Amino acid sequence: MFAEEKASTVYNEMEEALKRCTMNIHNEAKMKSDIVYVERRLSSARTTLKNSMLDGHMRTRSLKIWVNGEAFHVQMLIHLARLEEGGDSSQVLAAISIYQKNLEQLLLNLLVLRSQEEPGAGGRVALLCPGRVLLALKRTPLTQT
């Protein structure tokens, strides 16, 4: 499956979740079961997309869809916790922590790829992450030993 198809799968799963929530707005039990079902599918699709990007199939569109999928997933988990009696926020907080680590990994991967693609910049490429330190990388040639 091509990287673009993997990104489309994430987008399609988000659309499916919205459709199912709208269809079952007046039936909490059905909405909860649909959210659990779609959450699993969306989780798998996002993991597949993330791994594809880490394997070198990085596209800015794919990264944007992955980030949107992560934010959407957090909202699904929050909504699911609200639907459950005595909902627990620990799952939401754990997911956010995982997503932050994954995002840093993906941004570093993007940084490395961009530094290889833009030799005119002297091998220097920078990304600014909101609330984070400016990441910069200077490409150095590999030496054989």
C-alpha cells in the first residue's frame, strides 16, 4: 500500500467515526460501541501511517493527516471516557504522552530527510515545534574507517 493510501485510510476512518456518532447521537450505548470499534480501526491506521513515514515515505500531507488523526483520537478517547460511568482520564493522558513522543520522532525524521534533499542550504535545515526548542541539523558527510 502506498503512503498516500495509508494517509487516506486515516482520513476515511475519521470520517467514518463522525458519521457513526451523528447517526447514533440519541443512542449512547450504540455510540459507545461504535466509538470503540472505530477507535481500534483508527489506531491501527495511524500506526501503519506513522511506521510508513518512519520508513522513509514521509510527505507533509501524510504528516498533517497523522497529526489530525492523533488529535481526533484524543477527542474520541475523551468522549468515550465521558460516556462511561466514572470515566478515567488516564488513558487519554497516556495517549497524549505517546503522541508527543511519536511526533518528536516524526519531526526528527522529517528534519533528516529535508537536510538530505536541500543541499543548497549548506546541509542546514530547521523545524520549529510550538512550545519546543528549535531543532536544527547540519549534514556532515559520512567517512569510511
